Amino acid sequence: MEPLPRSFYDRDTPLVARDLLGAHLVRTLPGPGRRQLIGRIVETEAYLGPADAASHARAGRTARTEVMFGPLGHAYVYFTYGMHWMLNVVARRNEPAGAVLLRSVEPLAGLESMRQRRTGLPDKELTNGPAKLCQALAVTGALNGLDLCDAAGPLYVAPRSPPSDPLVAIGSRIGIRNVSEPWRSLPLRFWIEHNRFVSR
DNA sequence: AGCACGATTAACT
DNA sequence: GTTAATCGTGCTC
């Protein structure tokens, strides 16, 4: 399947976050089988440039944030809470940095492999959170900086199919309670209404 | 060199 | 509803 073109990510970060809803996240596992795990993106958040107090980019250009200042459509994968990985896609326009956090996907293919990685948990908890989907799809820091516009690579993003627009709900971002206003309350979280794999 | 805290999760009362 | 787990990052001294 064709990946979303790099130009898709060359727009205001919130627009990209909204339009990623329904798109497919395709993870090709290493090894002879090249088994594919697929998740439909159902929840995202936009993180803007250095002015955004909730974004890691607030620290400016550092070793950690470097990817967010780099080429569009690449993966920003970071480690947090001493145990979790989070996956973002670099997207921005007229901003020095910007990325979309993928918060939840709906499992479409490779469920057996996801269950293996998420042992003992019910299917509805497989990928309904940013760290959960990384664990289910075997996304770690090894994929940081990866080009997500390359379908031959281990991870890429494909357009939604069918291409019809999903019903989108909008709210404030999660997990940033210590962040100053207005950043804490900006409507930068997007999810597909009524989807059962949205977090919370 | 030390420290506070985090774009979270799972388990618990 | 609360809390432990667990460590990289950025900031202060």
C-alpha cells in the first residue's frame, strides 16, 4: 500500500493531527516472515514549536528534540516514566518544530502478535493508549528518526480506506496538567467519535 | 553532581 | 478514586 506523501505533513500541525484520524499505521516486523501489524489511528494530539509549553520542543533544539526540527514525516520516538515509549510523526508549517502524538489505534491486523506483546490483557486494551500501542506494535527508540513515508521500511503511515471523513471530536490534550495556560487547554486533541479504542 | 518530574500504565482500595 | 514502577532529560547548584 502507498504511504501518505511527505507533503501531507507540510501543513499546520493540528490539521495533520486531525487528518491522520482513520489512517493506517503499518508495522513490518523484522525477520523472514516480515509479518505486518496494522492499526487504524483513532486518537492524536498536536504538539507545536518551542513556544508550546507542553511540547518537548520548549527546550529548544537538543539531542532529544532534534528529530522534531528535522525532516517532515519522520518518527519522533521518546522514552518516558522510565519504562514507556511514545510515537510521534513530525509535521509542521511556519513553525521550527512540531509533531503529532499517536495516542490510540484500533487493531486491524496482527492481533496475535499484539496479544503476545501485551500478555494477559483484553483486546480492547491492546492499543488504546500512546505507550500501549508502542508496546503492541514493537515501537521503540530504535525507530526514532525513521522515515514514515517509506513503505519498504519497518514502519509507515498509509491513507485511510475508505477515504471518507470520520466523525471527529476535539478537546484539550491529556497528561499535561502542570502546563501553563493557554497551552494546557488548547483544543489540540483529536479523536474519532464513539470509537472504542480511544484512551480513557 | 544532584534533583524534580514526566505527552503513562497497571494494580490496587 | 490512589499509587508504585523506573530512568532519561533538563535545570540548578
